[in-house]
Amino acid sequence: VSPLVSWEGFPILMPTFEDCPIAITTDFGADSAYVGVMRGVILSINPKATIVDHTHSVPSYDVLAGAVLLRQSYHYFPSSIHLVVIDPGVGSSRRPLLLITEKYAFVGPDNGLFTPICESEKPWVIELNQERFFRSPVSRTFHGRDIFAPVAAHLSLGVAPETLGRQIVDMVTLEIPTPRVVEGSVAGTILRVDKFGNLVTNMTPATLGEARISRDDLVMRIGDQVVQKWVESYAEADPGVAIILLGSSGLLEISVNQGSAAELLRASAYEAVFAYRKPG
Amino acid sequence: VSPLVSWEGFPILMPTFEDCPIAITTDFGADSAYVGVMRGVILSINPKATIVDHTHSVPSYDVLAGAVLLRQSYHYFPSSIHLVVIDPGVGSSRRPLLLITEKYAFVGPDNGLFTPICESEKPWVIELNQERFFRSPVSRTFHGRDIFAPVAAHLSLGVAPETLGRQIVDMVTLEIPTPRVVEGSVAGTILRVDKFGNLVTNMTPATLGEARISRDDLVMRIGDQVVQKWVESYAEADPGVAIILLGSSGLLEISVNQGSAAELLRASAYEAVFAYRKPG
Amino acid sequence: VSPLVSWEGFPILMPTFEDCPIAITTDFGADSAYVGVMRGVILSINPKATIVDHTHSVPSYDVLAGAVLLRQSYHYFPSSIHLVVIDPGVGSSRRPLLLITEKYAFVGPDNGLFTPICESEKPWVIELNQERFFRSPVSRTFHGRDIFAPVAAHLSLGVAPETLGRQIVDMVTLEIPTPRVVEGSVAGTILRVDKFGNLVTNMTPATLGEARISRDDLVMRIGDQVVQKWVESYAEADPGVAIILLGSSGLLEISVNQGSAAELLRASAYEAVFAYRKPG
């Protein structure tokens, strides 16, 4: 941890991230040469950097999906630098950001990606404006390569976060869909569909508790498709039948054992999903 | 190597895996945030772990495909910890396993994945039951994150395998398709289709020897499609024509130079494939 | 750097690549067990090797696409060993190669992959013929595993490049499409389509300068589809509308903000693209 700083109102110890792994999240696809180039840029600045892929399967341009995936995963990493590039606004006036919490640094565009981080933590938010830490020249189309990867690499060398920019208080935020609850009924959203076709909702066991719906009474509906079997694990369900269970990220999921709920129910991300009590 | 142990019948030197790379095999897809989270969990326990991807392209839920790919690849790695998660039975009573050979540790579910390892090696088989080496709480849906990745990470720190569980002798096994041979004829199976559309069979040159079929006389049939040209390398074949050759894993393959045999012959994994002598 | 050598006409200091990262480029797909096996082979030879993925999304068998991607990316890496396997001629008489520049080593097949490297640099070109640095036996179908990965690993251990083979002067080259320019008009080619559906052409701002076409007057045509809006960044364009901009690799791209130009214009790699002045 760096010495006490008194810089633009930063009142206390600002952590540093020397030797911390750089975890990359993008919408580029795992195969992408764009990710490869970012890895090269990082190693050019810090040859000893530990680079680790979080995921590159965020749907193209889908900032909300990136925000949701980051929220679900970031805390499984040790003290890390999360390099996050879902950036449809690259080259516009949207600002490049650095968020600092006690354990993590987040580097990426100011487009709402970090909204959930600000709900679960109280980060310092810094606008990156020190061009000496960027590649030169900075392109108008690939700040992952020219700004974000270089800044992440410099952080992993131990550069103090407060030297990278200026504190801001007006970070762009995104509306993250939250379930609306009334007694006996919840109106929620499918947050994402994973590779297995599991439909990850934005409801938790607490949501059901608030709505006073027990697992035994639970019915979920997507469009005209109804699912009403709660199980504790995929294997409890008969293959091919849609069920509801508590997924690994603490959210309720609609799944099909050894099949795809997305296909069976013809459902996709951001569709509405309703929970209510079994009638009768 | 750890000192001589005399634990539940382990009679001899039990190897340890300090500083060995952790090679990951899953059916999650390379892009998957699930793999990213497993990487984060490993680094949280052992920040110096070497994490290396074997493959994440095992078809969803296909334990047999995982077993086959693992058999074909594991020995190309140096002394390693193979972390293998193809786990449709997660959360059920299926046991979490650790297999130990002189050179390798295998961590994964007790669902048959490790059948071929027990054919080529004589591993100790350990049921993982020491919860202090798991994440807490353990979810019912993601043991890759909560049990297998943490155990692999602890092994890479040098934790002695015998402290992780108890020896068992009733590991679940899977029937791995083997070719049936009679004089002049073999009934085999397509084990897998690779990214290039190559059809990897379960026959070897020894299989043909046993059936007394020479390469010059060889004919293979899948459904009503017949292939009868043996070549030594893809490049010997005319583009677009199906041929038979010895693949890199020592198995006979049906391939198309610069094309896809799977598409041309409309064939897929687990279909029957027959070999016999050219008539006349 | 190794001492002065005088070997088959190598007149000056030959660099070595001890501890340099090994950056892998293939057409195997990111998920591929073939890449996993190459990683295992590298770690078997050099357990401390830094392995970094450039990209595995080169279209199957497409040597030209591999050459183009490598040219666009290789220089973003620090001093590195580029291990490049797009190899439809594996097992034929095509030679295995090592190219050495001041900063980089390139290992891969002699099929034209390295043509652009020889345009931008003046590498030593070495035919790999020292079998003691290969795996044994060498298969006829997977030199990535048996020749190229082992040689890359040995280079990362500090083996002197000049001990790995003999200098040659007749490397296979490939015709890389270059734009044909006349006053007011350019006939070019779409070099590749990225994951976002951006169409990367082989034209640069200098090409337009040569043809005396200003950005304001620029029209591009693919088949019967015409695009005539120049923007500085994706975000300047209305979503869904095709635009032209300067891509991150210094080439002109046709793109759709938050959409796919490839889909909108039904265009694909290697199609002709024309640039000319807006009439009137």
C-alpha cells in the first residue's frame, strides 16, 4: 500500500497493484487477434505481468451484459487489475476510467460498465488523462490497445493510481434491471444466457422471500412458457425437462438437465420472466 | 517426492505436485466466464500458479468426449495437475475425485472421465472429502469453482495428495468404444470430429494389422459413404476428396484436404465406421 | 545477444530469445485441444516459458489470412518468438522455417505465411533441419506439435538460432493483395472480416492520397452496395448505417456502428472493393 496521499481530496491510503494479475474481459471473442494484441502491449510494458482471461464472450457492444458478468465474477479473483473493454463509444468523448477499491483496480470506458461495482463497493473513480501512460498515437478505434492495456500494465508495475488521472464524481451509470416485487408475484428479467443455454434471471432466493413465494409453490413464466419444478442440482431433473434452481452466482436460473433451456423455451437475454405462486 | 507414507494402504512414495502447471479441460467453451472464475479461484489460492488451457471445446455434457480428448493429450504435458470439468452430475451424489500417477494428478468428477487413464496407468484413486481445501460454501451447481479448482491450486502449492481424501476402489467407469475385429473387417466408431471436420476413428494401424487389411486394400464406410484412398499426409490428397490417414494421435482419420470430411460425408461423433478389404 | 558468428554467411550478431514470450497464432480455434497439446509440449521443454495467445481464429487452411493477421499484430509484442501454424501442406515436402529479425523469431511452415515479414523486415531465413530439437517421431500430420512448438521452446531456453538449421534464400512467398491506384479510383480487396463484422480493406490513407480522393469525397463500393460516409470513430455513425473509417491497424474499414457491415452488405473476405470520388 502506498503512503498516505492528499491529492484532490483522496483522504486515505490508496492501494497499489504491483505484481497483481491483469484479468481481461472483452466482447472480442476468445479467438480474437485484438485480445492477442492487448496481451502483447501489456507484455511490452511489463514482461513479468500475469495475464489471465476472465471472458471474451460478452455479446458484441452489450455493455449491460459486460457489467453483469463482471459483477458476478470479479470477486473470485485475488487482488487484481480488471481490464474491461466493451466499448461501442470508443473514439467519442466518453472518458477512459480507472476505479480503485481496496482490493481491485478496474480499467475501462465510462459507459456504465462499472455501475454494479459502485453498488457493491465504494471505489475512487479516476478519469485517465495522463497520456504518458498511453500508447502514442492513440487511435480513435481501439482504446483497449492504446489506453486501457497500457494503463493496466503500468498499474501492474506499481505505478500509483493517483498519478494516472483526476478524481471524478459523475461516472456514467447504467440501469441494471432489478426485479419488481409485490406480495405473491415478481416481475424480473433474464440477465444472460450461458453456453449451456441456462437462463440466468435477476432474482435471488431473497427476492422470493420478499414476495413470500416458497420454492415448492414457485412457478416461473417466460412468454407463454411455464416452468414449475424447483430442484437443488441439474442432475435431479429428468433430462430434457425445464427446471428452476439456484445457480452458482446466487441467482435463480431456468435450466434443462443436459439440454438448453434457451432453445426449449425459445428465450433470450433481457426477456421478461415472471415468478408467482402455483394457483390453487 | 513426499516421504514414504503408509496411509490406507498407500504403500509407496506418493508424488507431490508443487509448482506443476494446472492444465484445464472443460466443456465450458474458451470464452466462458466460468473458466475465468476458475482461473481467479486458483490464483486466489496460489498466486504463482501456472495455468494452461488444454481445451474447453468438449461438447456440452459429453463425458465420453472429455475422456477421449484427455487420453489423447494428457501425456504431452510435463508433470501436471489436470483439472477436468465435464460434470453433468454436479450437485448429485457423484463423488469428487483425485487420481495420482507418478507424473500426473487428475482432479474432477467421478463420472467415467478418467476411465482411459486407468487403462494406461495404475493411478491411486482418492475421493476428495477434506472440505477445508474447498471453497465455502460449496454450491450445488459449480464444483469446478468450489471443489476442483481449489484442490488443484492446493496441489500446486505442494499439499500432499494423501491429505485430500480417502482411497477408493470403485471409481465409476465408462464404456469407451473399442473396435470389433474379425479377419478382413473392423466395426469401429467415430470418436470425435475436430475443428477441421476430420473424423477421428477408434482404429489404429494395429487394428488393421489384426484384421489383416493392408493400407493399399483398405476401404472405410460410414453409412452409405465409402472412402478408399490411403495417404500419408493431408497434402497428398486432392482438395475436396475424402481420404484416410494416420492422425496425429495415432488413430485413423477420415479427412478432406482443405475441406471438412464431416460435412462431405454428413458424419458426426459416435457414428459407426467400418473398415474392410477392397473387393476383388 | 550471442557472440559474433560466421556461419553460412551470417555476418553479424545473431540475437537469441532466452526468456522471450512465445506468442501462438493458428487456425485451430481457441478451444482446440491441438493448441493445448502444443502448450503442453512447450512446457515439457521449458517449464518457465511464457506462452501467450495471439489468435487462433485464422480461417481453416487460410495462409493468406494468417499472413495478414500476423503482419498487423506481431510488432505489438515485445521481443518474442512467434509460433505460427496455418499449415495445410503439413507432411509434404514444404520446409519448416525459422525467421530471425533483430527483435523477433518466427517459427512455422514455408508456405508464404511470412511474406509480409520479409517486406517490413530483412530477416535471416533458416530451414529447420536439426531433428534433435524436434519431438521424435515426427508425425506427418501435426508439425505444430512435433517441430514448431519444440523449436520455439528451445529458442526460449536460449538455444542459438544458427544451430537450428541452414540459411536459405528461396523462401516461398505469397501474393498479398495490394490496391491498384489510378487518379480518382482505387481497386482494392477486403483483407478480412473481424468478429464485429468490420470489413478491413487493404487501403490506407496514403492510398487515397495517391488517388487524390479526399475523405469528404470518398465513395466505396462492394458489389452493388455503396458506402459514402467517412467518420472518425464508430460512435459518430448512426447505429445500423454503413460508414468508412480508419481502423486500428491503419487500414480503411467499412463498419456499422453496433452492427455488422459484413451482414448488412453481404460481403466477405477477399471480395473486391472500389474507392472513387463522389460524382458531381
